[in-house]
Amino acid sequence: MTIAASAGSSPDLQPNGAGRADDDRWDRPRAVTARTSDYWLTLGGSLIGSLGLVWLLYAQILPFSGTIGFLLCWYVAYLAMFATVTAIVHRPMIVIDRLWTAIITGAAGVVGLALVSAVGYTVFKGWAAVHHVDFFVKSEASSSPTAPLTQGGILNAIVGSLIELGIATAVSVPLGIGTAIFMVEVGGRFARVVRTVVEAMTALPDILAGLFIYATLILALGVQKSGFAAGMALSVMMLPIIARSADVALRVVPGGLREASLALGASQWRTVWRVVLPTQRAGLATAVILGMARAVGETAPVLITSGESGFLNFNPVNNEMQSLPLYIYQSVRSGETLFIERGFGAGIVLLAMVLILFGTARFLSRSKVARR
């Protein structure tokens, strides 16, 4: 009777007691990706409460001012309040998890805000020039920097950028992917030296690439400033990016695929051509896109090697050639309001070109299975 009474009076041993209910609540599996009403209420209350607190202290009581400082203080106060409110009803593990989620989300929001603000400001400043048809079908030679936006355009800069980027891509893609194949498939001591050189060239300043081509092609070999020289300078910048990214992509190809191909009698190079490269087609396309994204917006190498030209030029080996980055640089530093708006319009075109190239590469890099 005594044992039964003591067992019945113990809350930890009662089937429906408070202790057993708490244990069940703590032991219940937690959905990591699910967001409950408790989470959203805590989030909203912390945002509003921290905003009011920071506004009262920062703007009313303390002698502080400035938008950036206010936002930083708000973010710190939000994290502290969010962690405190969460700790009232949850375990430390959940508090740490939600706190790090809030920190990472805030960092991603800052990056996204910077990107949206840059793109939005460019579109806002350049829309007055972009929505005119002449902006795309006429060159600089048909107008002056102070002419109305309805006159003249950037056709020569668009054509020059496409030609120079095409030359750079044609030169750097086979060399970069070939270098990656050598480092991954051949190996050896020399491959380690090549990898070290490629990694060092990844951080090469763009001005040095332009000076290298200027010294070798223009000064030493007598090649005039042209789109070809600019394309070669851009290829120097693209080559290490493509080689390094392709090297990382080829390394993750399973070794069993190579072994199966070799076991069937294929040679090493046929295995690379038929097995390794198709397997990482998407990764190699991404490597090319990274190299193009690095080169398409560079100004210093183009300024040194291609020169300035307001006329439409389709010949990359004869005469100077204009490009979009160089046109933007000239227009923004000119001081002329209408010319600056044309420069921002050229920035919109440059952003659109990058987006189109990226979308095309992603479409071409899809596997045959995905297309079916």
C-alpha cells in the first residue's frame, strides 16, 4: 500500500502527470524547416519592439543620428530581443538555432538589398535613355554628348563588347578547360606547379592584364590598339577563372565512371571526351559564365588596349573599338547630365547582356534527360 501510494503520488510516474507531459513535449521530434505561429509572432513582436526601443533611445534620448547607425542598432536590438523572447519558452538549442537563422537571414538580406539597390538605381537613372529606339540602332558618331536623348546611341559600344568578349571566350575557353583537364586527369609534379600558377593568376589585377598585352602585342609586336588586343587582354583575365572553376568541377566526377570506361577498353582521352566532360557539362558551363562575368565589365584593360572610338567598327584587327564598360566610364566622368544618363542606359544594356548570357548557358548546360 505504501509503495503504491508513493508511486501514485510521484508526478514523474503518473501517466497523465505534469512531469510526463513535459518529457513528452521535450522529446517530441521538432520539424526543422517548419515555421509555427509562435515563431512568426516572436519574429514580428521582436521587430516591432526593437524598432520602437531603438527609435526612442537613438533618435529621441541619445544624441545620435544617421540612417546606417540606426539600422545597425535596430538589427542588434532585434537579435537580442528575439533571442530573449525565444528563450522564455524554448530550450537553449532552439534559441541558438533561431538566433543563427536570424543572423544568416539578415546577412543575406543585406546582400540582396545591395544588389536590388544597385540594379534599381541603374535602371532609374538610365531609363530616360533606354526607351528610345535610336539608343540601340545608332552610334555615338551621330550625336554629341550634349545632344538630346532622342539622338545618337550606343550601337558601336554594344558591337565592340560582343566582338571583344567573343575573342576572349574563343581564346580562353579551350585553354582554360584544357588546363583543368591536365591538372585533374594527367597530374604529376608539373600539374601541381600549373595549379599554383592558376591560383595565383586568379587574383591578378585587371590593369596588369592590360599592361601585359599592351607591352607584348602593341609595343613589342607593333599591333595597333584594336578590339583584338582588348579581347586578348580580357582572355588573360578569363583564363585562370575558367581553369580554376573547371578544375573544381572535374574533380567531383566519380572515379567509378572513369574506371568503368577504362575497363571497357576506352583510352584515357576517349574517357575524358566521352565520359568526364559530358558528366560535368553544367559545371563547365558555369566556369565559362564566371569567366565571362569577370571580363565583360572590365574597363582598365579595354582602356589601355582598344582605345576610344565613336564610330561603328566591325573589324577587330583594324582601328580602335568602343565597348560598353569604356563608354560607361567616359560618360559618367564627363559631367554632362545627358551623357551621364546615356551611361546609365549603357549600364542597363550591360546588365541585360549578362542576364541573357547566363540564361543561355544554363539552357545549353541542361542534360539530355532533363530536356526529354
